[in-house]
Amino acid sequence: MKQVFMNKVSAVLLIALGLIFTGSRSFPAANQARDYSFHPVLIYSFVRYIEWPTNEDRQDFDIGLFTSDNTVVSNFQKMARSKSTTQQRFTIHQFTSLDQMPKDLELIFITENYSSSLSDVIRLYKDGTLIITEKENALQNGSCINFVTRRGRPYFELNTDVISGRSMKVNQRLIDLSINN
């Protein structure tokens, strides 16, 4: 049963990545607006391939979005209505400053226009919080997963040392799909 579930999750992740890699504008040139329609699907897939520290008391899997872009929030809210982890429902929190951030978040996605706050987010959120960014060199600055563009194509990179240092484990399948495996 678990193998069938993992195969389905693998298929969803591969399809999403394939759609992005074959012409989506999710990661445009600097002078184009970003299309965040695939980010929730990819991040949902990332959640399935990462093992968080056990926290059986939590009913929700809290996702923080450090953005002022309401389209990003809307896309994540749509995902949250239709998806969940095996035992928790997704709850989406939007904020545009550090003082608005909820205390407990399992995942934080920082859009590029808020990437200057990465070091503060890292300082505030430790074990059990996956930090995802979309800025060049963010992995070297402590991000767990980073969306990047190479040769005009979108990719993601992983910092497995940071992820394990935050008490989480990454499935080898996700590592194999990253550009820095």
C-alpha cells in the first residue's frame, strides 16, 4: 500500500516538473511577471518527500507565504482545499513582515521580493520548518529548497545538510530530481 502511494506521489511530482520544464513560464526572465500556478503543486510534492519531526498533537500543517502577491496566496489556498498530508490539513498564512508571522509554521515560502528577510526567518524558525526560496544563492544563505532558472529553464535545488540540520529527512527520490544531486 505504501509503495503504491509513493508511486502515485512520484508520478504527480514528475508530471508537475515535466510541465514546468517543457515551456511553463513559472520562472520567467527578469523582466517578466512570475506565474506561480505550479508552485503549490511542487511544494505539495516536496512535503510528501520530506519527513518532519513527529508532532502528533498538531491538526494542521501550517504553510507561511512571505509575499504581498495575492495570486500566490490564492493558488496555495486552492491547493489547501483539495490536498492534505496523511493526517493533517493544510492551513495557509500570508504575511509581509516578520512581526506578522505565526509562531509555528512547518513550511515557509519566501517569494523573491522578500528574500532579504531570509536570514531573519532562519533565525526565528529552527527545527521542523522547511524554508523554500526563489533567489540565486539562497541555498548558500541557509534556504532548504530554492527555485532557480538555468539556461532559461526552471529547476529546484536542495540543501540536504540544512534540511537534516532542521531535524527533517529527505527522500532520495526528491534528491535525485534536484539539480544539485
